[in-house]
Amino acid sequence: MFKLKRSNLRIFTVLSLALLLAFSSLNLNIANANNNNVQVWLTTVDEQNLLKQQADVFFETDTTFNPLTIQVDENIQYQEMDGFGAAVSGSAAYLMNQLDETQQTVLLSDLFGEQGVNFSFVRHTIGASDFSLSSFTYNDIPQGQTDLSLEQFTIAQDQVNVIPVLQDIKGINPDVKILGTPWSAPAWMKNNEELNGGTLNPEYYQVYAEYLTKYVQSYENEGLPIYAMTVQNEPHHETSGYPSMYMSAEEQTNFIKNNLGPTFEAQAIDTKILSWDHNWNEYEYPIQVLDDPAAKSYVDGSAFHCYGGTPDKQSEVYNAHPDKGIWFTECSGGEWETAFDVNMKWNMSNVVIGSIRNWSKSVLLWNLALDENFGPINGGCTDCRGVVTIDSNTGEITKNVEYYVLGHVSKFVEPGAVRIDSNYDERIETVAFKNPDGSKVLLAHNNSESEQTFKVKTGGEGFEYTLPIGAVATFVWEGSYLINEVNAFDKMEAESFSAMSGIETETNGNVTNVGWTDNGDYIMFENVNFGDGAIQVDVSVGSASKGGSLELRIGSPTGTVIGEVMVNNTGGWHNYETVSADITSAKGINDLYVVFKGTNGIGNVDWIQFHEFTQTNLLLDSGFESGNLSSWNEWHPDNLQLAQSVDSEGPLNGNYKLVHWAPTDYQQLTSQILNVPNGTYKASVWVKSGGSQNELHLFAKGYGGEELKAVVGSDPVGTWTQYFIEDIQVTNGEIEVGIWSNSPGNNWAVFDDFELVKEYR
């Protein structure tokens, strides 16, 4: 018989401890909270509130329901933050140095002091840029001459403005980090013998590495240690208008691995080396650099600008090389967009929240200060805006929208903080942090076209807040709170929901179920712990109608879909069948929403249970402990001898390892071909090598895409080193993974502990 709903809409909240205890999987993790107050700072796009502190709100035992809920989980942690700030360009330093002592102290204290916005990271240009008073490097000599010993090296021009300002900043905030970036090598080192445009002449790679080394050492002598350095500003942009230099990914790779990295190492310089330093849309460049093992060994990560593409491309680089960092290093506002609300929205969504949620350890904008004419300029952008504007006639300082964009994080998030988990909702965008002192910070931005009231939850405590259109709020609190966790991998009885919309519960015999379900109805379970990931769900359903589906979402009824369970006619409302579905993107603690989709009378639900994702090595005899190669395939040319064997001399683990070697020239492939479910996989192997091979790489092929390689290369690998191929998208149910050697005789390489595992997505 067709079931009619008894009521159109009902919001139900579970309050009693008895019902909470109905969860067989309930765990209570209790930590002390120092207090329950939450400090709030607000910026509204009408500019009536500009990083203005509001009345505190308070965490309370979570008894109310709001479908727009931001769940903050400090137990899921991501990257460590380095800091926030902008560039002390030559122009910015000049303007700040023109202020009288009182004005300069007030400005720098506001920018870098604890009572101000507390900037903790600055960038500066190694030599001149398009925002300098003139074009120069630290080794300028007459055209046609060279200075291979760098006897003419000098930072004298920086000692006029840039270095004094940086020293003043360090006096206010001694822990400020400095990032250096060159716009151009000295003209005599370049193919066009000019500062503007051109490329670095390979003949001078080594002397340029020594030039950059002298820069780091010279700044260190000024009391200004250089925390990190990008190899080249915007290496895919060269112009005749200002200092610039083109550098391909291949050129940067060779320069790093053969010159810059070894020179820094020989001189005991610990300044971090960052690749790329250009736009999001060409993210393949840093991947190419990092794919070279020798270059990768010297590189700490990649840097990005905002002028092309979207911040999610940072995650493409991170996923390819998760052992390397991501830094966001430049974005500028300007007269092309002057509306406060538009600038706030775009910067929050992309530069701050977007870049940090995609693994950035920093947010740095371009010029810290410019004048009322958007300068001084040196041939570049004629209408760029600084974080502040300094009137060159009066010294009056105007705080621009970028000041508040940065201030909402820099004032509260300390260097060394870690990003922690907060669910994403396109209406209220968020990013959350845990400071070294344990305090928590949540940045929230109303990205919708209407006022939004939302709940912030951590554990079993929550508070509600309302943000006007476009507004930004930073919430700060101390302590941790009661966490009522539900184990996703235990059976969850459907009637033990935390909240619901539109459904009713009913009992038939010894079964209590959720029923009277129509399109758009839902049940919600709070604080469901998916651990390291769920891969499948089983749901017990019954239906006497044409059914529909159950959308499983996290965070809200419109949140991320993690799976969909199809509901078919089972022959009766209480004739239950177990239906399964695949699950993705479910990790950590989240509110789970089961949303009914279809017409009226979709189906009854008895229980729900998820299955845990586990990583299992799919390769057979991956460590060669059988002492033979019976589980492995091999290929070599008929006219060359077999060059693979297993021996027991010095394996990484266990008793045996794989060897590629022959006394004469050889080509040897060792691999396994496996049938696997479609999905995302990672392959790896540990390698040592004597070097001098023509080709040596780990490969993955036959999976439905182009062959992927992790190149070991021809350089010696003196210690066991692991090589990875990540993000292998298997689409045809099959994959071949193995190692390929092409080598002159008497050159060896050894391998151990191959691995092929499915990655969680």
C-alpha cells in the first residue's frame, strides 16, 4: 500500500543521553577546556566593520540543529604554516624610508607588531624588479666584460632602503621570515647581455649559483637570514620592459641539481630552494622539476602566483610530490578592480582560503606599500595597488582591502600553526588552524548572495553566528571540548539519528526503522568518525514503491557527496535487503547526512554500516623473500643477456633484493601485471645504484593512460632511496608495474620492497 506522509516537515533533535547511548559505537573523548568563550573579529563589505572585534560568543553543549554546520576537527592536521605578509620591494622600502621616524615606527608596528596585523613573512627582490627605483643586480659591470670571481659583487644599493627597512621590521618582529627572489641574473651572464628578458647562459650556471650564495651570505652578515629563495621570478615571463629572465623547467632542473643545490650544500647554506614562482595554470612546471630525483633532493617545494589558473592546481603538485611544500608568494590588487566587496570576495576565496586549503604554507601579496600614483615603478604594472598606500607628499597612510584580507589570518595564526580540518561549504568558506599554544583559529567567509546563519562545532560543543553577504569573520578560542564520536564502521541504527527533516520512525516487530520518506527528506548523524577513510557502505532498506536513492553527504544536506545508495522495490516496506555502494572522500570526523532522493514513499532504512579503507600491497613477493623471481615477469632483447637476479648481499629489509647487472651492455625489464579494481593507485620502489645507466626508472603502464615514470637517472644513488609514482588512475582494470634498466656493462642497480597500493580519494 502506498505510504502517505503524516507531516510535511519536522525538525527533530535528539537531546537525551539514553538515545545517544543507543549508538553501539559511541565514544567519549574528554579534554579540558580553559573556558568556553570565542573571540570574534569582523569585516563587512560596507566597510562599517574593518577587522573590528565583536562581542564574544560562547560554546555550549550542542543541542540545536543547523543544516549549515562547520565541523572543526583538530585531530586531522595538514600543513604547517610559515606565515603571512607581502613584499618589501625596492619601491615599498623607499616609500617607508621617506617617512619620518614616528610615522615609520607607527606603520611598521601596525604591520608587524602583535598589536597590529602581525605579519610574519616578507618577500624581497634579489636586485631590481619592476618596482624598484632603477634597474640593477649585485654584479653590474660594463657590457662585454665578465667577473667570474665576482669581485665586483655588492649589495650597496639594497643598503640604502631595503636592508634598513628589513632590519627595522626584524627589530619589531625578530622571527619574521625573509624570502628572496631574483628577477634577473647580471646582464653579462645572459644570452642577450641585458637585464630585461633573455635567458641564463649555461656557461655561467655555476658562477650564478655562487652569486646567489654570496647574496645569502651578505644578507646574513646584515642580520637578515634568508629563510627561502625562489630560483627565478615568473620564469615563463620575459619582457623588454623591466628586469626579467626566461627559464624553462629543464633549465631550472639542471641549474638546481648541478649548480645551485650542490653550491648551497658545499657552503652549508640551509636556505630553502623553491621551484616555479609563477601562476597556478602551469603547475606541470614544478612537477617536472620535482620528477628529477637529483633536483628534488635540493628542492623544498614550489611557489605560486595568482595571475592565471585556480588554487586547486597547487594540490596537483602536492599530490604528485606530497613530501614537498607549497608556498603562495605573490598576488596584487589594482585599479582594474576597486570595489571593496569584489576584492574581499575574490581574495578570500582564492588567495587565502583557496591557497591554504590547497596546501600553501604561506600567503604573500606583492608590494607592501606603493604611493598614490601606484609607484614608484620601473617599467612594469602602472596601476598595481599596495597593501597600504603612502601619500608621497603628506606621508598619510591608507589601509587598502588587502590589509584586511591578510589581517584576518596574520593577526591570529602564528608561524608553526598547523591547518586543521574544517568541512567545506560553498556558502560559508572556511579554513581552520591550531596554533603552537593550542588555541584554535577559524576563518569564515560568507561567499553566498544572502545573509547566512551557521553553526560552528568542535566535538560536542557549538555556537551559531550570522554573517552578512560577503562578510569575513575570524573566530579564536582556547581548549578542547567533549567529543561524542560515532564509529562509522560499527552498525548505526537508522532511528538513532541526531536530527532529521520530514521522516518518521516506526516499529514493526523487533525492528525500528526510519520511514515515511519523500524527496529531500534526510536524517543526520553527528560526529561520525570515518578514521583514515571509508571505502564502502552497506544499508538495510525496504520498499514497496519504485524506490529512489540515498545520497550520503558530509557537512550539510548539500555538502560533499561521498556515495549514493540505490533503493529498489524489495517487495514490501519491511522486507529488508542490504544494498552496497562505493564511498569516496570520507575521512575523519564529520556530520553524516542521508538525503532521500526520488518521489514520495522512497523506502524504509533499518541500519547503515561503513567499511574501512585499508592499504594492502598488491604486488606478489614484493621484497623477493622467496629468493627467486617466479612471481615476476622479465623481458630483455634476444641479442643481449639476461641481467636480473636475486641475491642476499645488503638488502633493504629481509634477506633478498633484486639486482640488475651484466658484464656487457644490457637492457632489462622486471615487472608484474595485475588485475585491479579501477581507482587511484600509488607505486613505489627502493633503489640503490652505481650510476652511469642510460635509462633507469620505475614505470606504470597498461592502466588506461600514458606510461608514467619515476626517473632514477644516471647519477649514483648511494643510499637506499624510495621512488614514487602517485595518482595512477586505473580505468581498465589492469596495470603493469616494474623497473627498466638500459645500461652499459658493469653498471649496477639494486631494488627492494616494491609496492602498489590503492590511494584513498
